[in-house]
Amino acid sequence: MVNLIFNCMDTLGRYLGGKYLLSCKTTITLSMIRSVFIFTVLATAVKMEPAFLFQADWFRLVNLFFFSLSNGYISTLCIIIAPSLVKEKEQQQQAGMFGSLFLCLGI
């Protein structure tokens, strides 16, 4: 069930990333905000207080939902934006190639 939720929301995030582009600064800000998920995952793993929040199944599913949606969305935005940050044409092609390569290696 967890794999199904993650894959569906990640795919939806990647689709939305291709439809709704953001600026470079907004993308960087959103990717830094995603570090909150480190805390929430650790809080659910070590069963921190308050128990009604971090030990509840609904919180774990909502956390997974937003984590996977933001994963797909922000990774797509980074792949789209990265080549535009490079000035020379040949280096833009290399930046796009490396972005695609590392995306596939991550998958």
C-alpha cells in the first residue's frame, strides 16, 4: 500500500511539475522546506510525543502523500530549470544530459 501511494503521488507530482513551472528561487526555497520531512519521518520512527500525532496512521499516510507529491514536483522542476542556468549552448546540453542521467540512476 505504501508503494502504491508513493508511486501514484510521485507520478502526479511529476505531471504537475511539467504543467506548472516556478521560478528558480521558489524551487530552491521549496526544496529546502522539504527538509521538514526528515523531522517528521524520524518523529514517527522513534515514536515521539505527542503520540496522537506522530503515532497515528493517518499522519503517516498524509506525510507520505505530501512527501511523494513534493518529490515528484520539485525533482521535475529541478531537471527543467537546471539547463537554463547555464549560459553556453553546449554546456546547456551537458547539464540536461547529466540531469537526466542522475534522475535515471536515482530511479
